Amino acid sequence: MEAPHARPPVPLRFTVLGPLTARCGRDSLPLGPLKQRLVLAMLLCNPDRPVPVGTLTQALWEDAPPRTARKNLQVYVSTLRGALADAGAGDRLTHQAGGYRLRLGEDEVDVSRFHALARAGRSAAGQGAPAAAARLLRRALDLWQGAPLAELSASAAVAAEVERLELRRVQVHEDWAEAELGLGNAGDVADVTGELAEKYPLRERLIAAQMNALYATGRQSEALAVYDGLRQRLAAELGLEPSPPLSSLYRSMLSGGSVAAGLRPGGGREAAAGAGPRRGARCLLPADLPDFTGRGPLLGELTDVLSGGWCRLAVLTGPVGVGKTALAVHGAHRLARRFPDGRLLVRMRREDGGRRPAAEVLGEVLRFAGVPEPLPGHPEEAAASWREWLAHRRVLLVLDDAAGEGAVRSLVPDGGESAVVVTARSRLSGLAGAYRLDVPPFTRGEAVELLGRLIGPGRVEGDPVAADGILATTGLLPLAVRAAGLKLAVLRHLRLREFAARLADPGALLDELAAGDVDVRRRVAESWRDLSEADGTLLRRLGVLSGPVFTLHQASTALRCEAEPLRRRLEGLIDAGVLSVPDAEVTAHAVRYELPCLTHLYAVASSTHTGSEPTPAAG
């Protein structure tokens, strides 16, 4: 008997770019009370990415969550999952990486479709196809149905997400205006940019497009008046003059010359960026790794987010040794044209791994800006001076290895087109409005490629089994792969098979993964200094389990403690970045936890050294 055909899934449709709606086929899905809708809105603003529990808690209760906040959040998520289950999509909403993730296709939520069309339009423009660019960008803008999530804007976290979307929309309007000007369609551009300029009067790229459109339609005096209005506003509010490219456009119009000379339509400050970094712009980044390997999709997402002009804060998170700093620095070097006023990396920790005082960090960024430091004891004034300077420039700030949200918040601009990239082991879940990227270990192919670059591909190909063994013991973590490769590059006589045998001894592995100042044990030890004594003890006890992956039941049985208090402790370790959830949640009891490779090895070694036993964990 022939098996019946499976019924095709009913399509889901969510809208964020206007009132919040949810549909399954022709039926509306119940959205529930206000706080449940806030949870859904935050998930939809970050489709197919884990949203940390702390971020959702902040969205619902801001700085005053009730004692039952976590349980209440679980109820809202469970109810949403039930509504999706009734539509045949209950598996879409999962618990993952210390937060919740709503898996949606590009066509199922308007915000994903908007971003995809915007990227396609920018790509078409970059390839010299203005007609295709204008069409794609117009389709992206037509998805908007009014103010996004207006009914939920009382939540500061939702308001931050909406602001980010609005900035992206303005940038897409600028892209569209430039494409239409290139096609000679100045009339529509003049009207649209005029309305937008009333809301964003200091965006020079927008002003340049408006001036070009007015001039092209024979309204020279109006175009010149727009420039004069901007010049007066900049002088009165900021003490600045218009950028040289915009001033050049003004002079060309004033003389009746061709406005395209030396400036593409809508150039503004972007024209300077297109020609490379400005003269005198400072780049205080570490040197890029000459053998930077892989990370193609992740790097593409990071640079796309930061180059769009709509995201001020990107956060790269992951365990120690996963390559967060290398990715941030490589991306920052690639974005020189997007940030012509300078790029700066600030270490948020001292050499010993301790946190740098906020005043010390503020002093460093103010010296970069050339802004006089306020009197000691006035950190709020110092931070405000930095943000004011930053908001009117295009600067990329990389905050490396941040230990907490407070050290980051004061350095993020309130407006403008500068951006901040943060690397952190913990998830910094209290940072609202951040674009989050979880950095995973290498793929096997990336790890093999880096090892080959360090020791020579012929050596890897000569003993691929041993090479695989070496990479397996490193957990494919870039720091460990690099340490192994650097050591083998110096010890040319050491056969890969012999080195793989050394690494097979868990007690010796961390000591073997050291080459000069690339010392895996030291780096992992530094990461443990952020942990409380109780959390360190718990990690050591988890290290004596049969493997790095375990369930709550296995851990509570081995540690002889109650499951519910232990679950809360484990979720705290997830937020701290020393524990992960590798698989999607099916039911609460089936969650699998994982200690990252280096953390597990250090926990095992530390447990052996201290003689720790699996005694009951503190509740």
C-alpha cells in the first residue's frame, strides 16, 4: 500500500515593520498579553538567532524584574510554543545558547526579507546595475507598513531594536536615492529625501542626495538653501563645518558646473570613505593575522552589519580560544573605507586578566579623540564627552574582552554612524539593541587549512590521520590549533604521529599546547578569574563527569544534588560563557550541556590537582 503524502507545512507570516502580526495560512495566531507580545517581538527582531534570557528579561521588566521573572518568561515562551504547535510549527521555538531562538525562513518574517533585499540592492549597485538596485531597494522599502512595533515601544529594549531598524531604513533610502539619481529619476528623490531630511537633518549623505535631486530638477536655489541650512545647524549645534565632499558639491552647484565632477550622486561623507581613509585618520588596531583562516559567512555577516550604517553595537561572544579577537580585528581592517575617521582597539583587561578601571579606558579613548579629559572623579562627564565626539564622526571602536555590560554602555554612541564591536566570553545579555554573533570553533576544513599554513600543507598531507588526531584533541578551537601549529613549525623533527600521541594524554595536553607567548593554559586560567569560587568549584566537579557533554539528570546524579538549584547554576554558567547548550531544546529534561574543550580540560586538570570529589553542589 502506498504511503500517504505528507501534508505540506502551512506557511507562517510575521510582521515587524509595522504593527506586530502573526499568521498561519489565513488564520491569525493568538499573540497573548503584552509581555508575551514583547517576547515575540524581540525574537522576531532577531530571527533565527538566540536571544539571551537576560535580554528578554530586560525587555519585559527593565531594571526591576520580579523574583519569578525566569519562571514567568518560561510561561510566555511555552504559550508561544503552544500557539506555534497548533499551527504545526512547535519545533521552531527552541532553547539554545542561554536564550531562545525562533527559527524562521527569510520569507516568513518581513524584517528578514527587508535585510535580504537591501543587501541584494547594495550588491547590484556595487556591480554597476542601478536599475536592478533601485528596484530591489524599493521592494525592501515597500515592506514597511508604518512605525515598527509602535504598540510595544514603551519597552526600552524594543525601542532600541526599532531605532536600529529605522536607521537601517534611512540607509536603504539613501542607497535607493543614489540609484534613482543614477537613472535620472530626480523628481521622486527630491520629495522622499525632503521628508526624511526633516527627521534626520544631520545625515550628510541624505542631504547630498536631496541637493543633487533638487539641482537636477532645476531648483538650484533650493539645493543651495539646503546646504546653508545644514551648515548653520552644524555650526550652532556641534561647532562643525560640512564635510569637504559636501562643500565641494555646494561650490560646484554655486558655480553652475557639473555636480558629478569628483563626487558621485549622494556622496556626502561616503565619497570620502570611497576614496579610502581620510588623511590624518588614525588606525590603532593590532596587525591583522597574515594567516587569518576561514570564517567566511561570519565575517561577511559582521562586515555587512557594520557597513550598513544602521547598527552601532555588535557583540562577538564565545568561549576562550575561539578566535573572537582575531575575527574582530580582521573585520575592522576590512572596514577602513567605511570608517574614515579612525579605528581603535581598546583592551578591556590588563595583562594579568584583571579588569581595567573605567577611568583608565575612558582616558585612552579621549586621548585618541584629542578631547581634553575632565577632572578626575567625573566619569559621567568623560563618557559624555567621548560619545559627543563619536556621534558626529565615523569611527570604529573595538572593545576587546569586555568583562561586563557597564564598561561597554558608556562608550557606545547615542547617534551617528560610528560603531562599536565588543568581544566577550560572557554573553553580556544586559546590552539591549546589540547585534549578537556567537563565534563557534573552526570547521574541520578551516582547522586543517590553518595547520597547513603553519607547518606546510605537505606535512599535513603526509600523515592525515595524525593531523586529524591533533585537531580532534584541540576541539577545533583556533587558539589551540595555532599553538599546536606554531610548536610543530619550530620542532621540524617532531613527527605528527608522535605529537598526536603526546596530546592524547589529557593531563599533558594543556602543557603541550604552548609556543612562545601563545600559551593555552595561561589563557584559560585567566578566564577562570572572572568566576566566583562557587562557580569554579562547580566546574571542577563537572569536569569529573564521563565527558564534556551531559544532561541535567546526569550532573545532578553524579554531584548528588537537586536538579532545580543545579539548573539555575548551570544557566548562570551559560551566561558567563563557560558552558553551552549544543542542541536545541526538545523538553526541559532533555537539554544537553557542554563544557567547551579547553574549559573541560582545565576543569579536569584542576580537579585532579586539588583532589576535588563529586560532592553535593551548593544550592
